[in-house]
Amino acid sequence: MTSSPPAAEGTSPEPVGPVAADPVRLGTAPGRWVLLATVLASGMAMLDASAVNVALPAIGRDLGSGLAGLQWTLSGYTLALASLILLGGALGDRYGRRRVFVVGVVWFAVTSLGCGLAQTTGQLVAMRVLQGIGGALLTPGSLAIIQSAFPHADRPRAIGAWSAFGGVAGLVGPFLGGFLVDTVSWRWVFLVNAPLAVVVVLVAVRHVPESRDPGRTGRFDALGAVWGALALAGVTYALIAAGDGPGRPQVWVSAAVGVLAGVAFVVRERRAREPMLPTGVFADREFTGANLSTFAIYGALGGWSFFLVVELQTVLGYSATAAGAATIPSIVVLSLLSARAGALAQRTGARLPMTVGPLIAAVGVLLLARIGPGSSYWLDVLPGSLVSGVGLALLVAPLTATVLDAAPDHLAGVASGVNNAVARAAQLLAVAALPVAVGLGGDDYADPASFDAGAGTAMLVCAGLLVAGSLVAWLTIRPDTLKT
């Protein structure tokens, strides 16, 4: 794959900055500015996600939420993100990746303030949905900017650095979120996004080169976006509502609507003149395989993250700060090793780390499944956290680089959007489905005995998903992919 050709104006609006800039090199001042902007933006979203997980029990107590309300606090954001992230990538390809990226950062910050001021569960969920729209604009942009700004030889290491430095936000998030919950209020978990957003916008506007796909026009596949959002919303609502009784009419009606909308989405994308999701990208076996592996792995990640932080607080009696701190070791490992994993994939090829990484993470999750009343942090929580962190560190950068490498450069935004949509949809469905699958509902999140029994089973399911992701990677990824 070669670097992207110069972007033409075509029918796109006049850009806000330089278009078709020459690729920047990793390790140079321009390269460091590009990494800083993308790392801070993705880190802001990661900080928010990891901190919100820790804040869930406090949100439930303050707003009187049941388990479904807590699920929607996570799923409302993820639903909007997963539904619209393809559109966000396509917007960047058409109108300028930096431009859409900056709009997303500002939107994310404003709606974060709305989350922090919410007075009811309904208001919080509504603002989380709006926050997800901002995430859908900024998330694919961060990776697409890296893909278009750096030459092919530098991308695996750039993505590894993005993963490593972005992991710092994941490192700070749980501890900061827990500290804010215990000392001030869960509301500050959202309010801290504003100052970060200001820095990101200033750096991006001054130092990030503009880029776009010259072949894209200004027309949008609005109908495809509607069908995709309706499909995810219908299935998600059915799964969460099933926790209060799977036989109710609204469960089956929403499930049917979701499935039919999913079929309509596929038909639409195959027939549309300018689809939001060009189905031709799936003709590449590695692109399809890497995304299937992503679905299994990130579904497991979403599931075990949700259950672990609630288990620590509900069953083991941890404070929010302690629960957040307990997740730090795995994120430290991820942050320290991700850049090295990107370099390793260039020496060994991507298939090896993408196969071994999920298996190691599965062992870590099995260790976490042993957590229960009276468990020791040092003997039960820490080992599983460290082992799962090593597994994730091995696979995240090679997986992301493989997805982007398998797609043409001019579809960088689409490729990034597809992979992010797959990851978020997997997390969305895992958080919605796993509690139902293990028999949890209502206020069970506050009952130690009920939640502990369900959490142990859910961890076993997550380990199985990781093994499935490993198998898919072994069968679909070439041994020499990314190898230099």
C-alpha cells in the first residue's frame, strides 16, 4: 500500500487548512504534533468511558436508577457512537478529516457538560446519546488522520504510540473517576472533558494537516445511517428490556424491528450509489477477518469491564476510588507495551500477536472470574488484571494497523469508521446481552449475592469470546501482514 495521493478539491467545500500535505515522519516535530492531537482526543473519550464505568453505582444511588438505567447510561453513548461512526468517517473523507475531527471534539465537550448537569436518569441517558454523536465524529478522525498523515512505513509504530499514549487516559480514568466520585461527585467525571477539549482544538487547528478523499462528493447516505441506527437501537432495547421479562411484547417487537432494519441496512448499502459503508472493502479477507476478530475481542472487553468494576464495589465493598485503582495495572501494561507490540508486528507479522494476545487475555479473564466474597486483591484481582493487560497490549496495535493496512488509503476514514463501529457495537451488545444471559435484572447490581453469581458466569463467556477472536485471527490474517 502506498501513501494517499494529493487530495483534489472536487465538489467538496473549501478546506480550513492545507490539503494533501506531504506525509510527516514519526519522530519529527510535525509528527509529534499530529500524535499529540489524536492522542489527546482519543484519550478524552477513553478517559470518559473508563471513568463512567467506575461511577455507575454512585449514579444509580444518586438518580435512583435500576440496572437497566445503568446499562443505558453506557449503552446510550455506545449506541450513538456505533450507529454514526461510519457516517463520521465518511464525513471526514468528504469534507476534511481535521475539520470533522475538531467539530467532534467541541460537540463532545459541550454534551459532556450536559451529562454533568443531568438531574434524572432520562436526562443523563439523553445527553449520553448526544455525547455519542460527538464521539462518532472525533473517534474515526483520530486514526484516519494518522493514516493519511504518516507514510506507510511509519504507520504501525505511529498507531502503537497512539495506543500507548492513549492508554495513559485509560490509566488515569478509573482512578480519577473513582477519586471524583468519592471526594466531589460523579458529575465531575463528565465536567473534566472541557479543558482537554480546548487543548485538542488549539493543537489540531494549528498543527494537523488537512486531508480528504478526492473521490468523495458531498452526497450522504442518510437512509443507510437511519437503518443502521434503527437496527442497533432495536436489538439493544430488546436485550436490555429482556432483563425485566423476556416474554413481554415490547421485547419481541423491538427485536423484530432491529433485525428487519439490519436487513434493510445491508440491502441499502449494496445498492446505494454512494453508500456510507462501501461493501467492497469486505472483499478483502484480512479486512473482514480483522473486524470479526475485533467484534469478539471488544465484546469480551466491554463485558468484563462492566462486570469487574461493579463486582469490586458491590461484592467486595471497594470504594469507587479503590475500584478504579484496581484496574490500573492492566492499563499500565497496555500503555507500556503497545508501542513495542506495533514494532513486534513489523518483525513477526500481525498474525502471531493477534492470535496469542487474545489467548493470554482469556487466561487473565478466567483468573478474574474467581473473584467473590472475601477475595484478596493481591491474589485474585491483581494477577488477572496484569495477565489480561499483557494480552491486550499484544493485540491492540497490530489489530488496528491490520485493519487500516487492508483498506485503500483513500478509504482511511471508512476503514477506521468500520473498525470502530464494530468494536463499539460489540461492546454495546455485550453490556446489553450479558446481564440478561446470566439472569441479572432490576436492582440486582446492588445485591452482592445475586450479582456475584451472574458476574462469574459472564466472565467465562468473555473468556470464550477472546478465544473465538484468536481463532478468527489465525484463520484469516496472513503471516507476513505488516512484516517489513
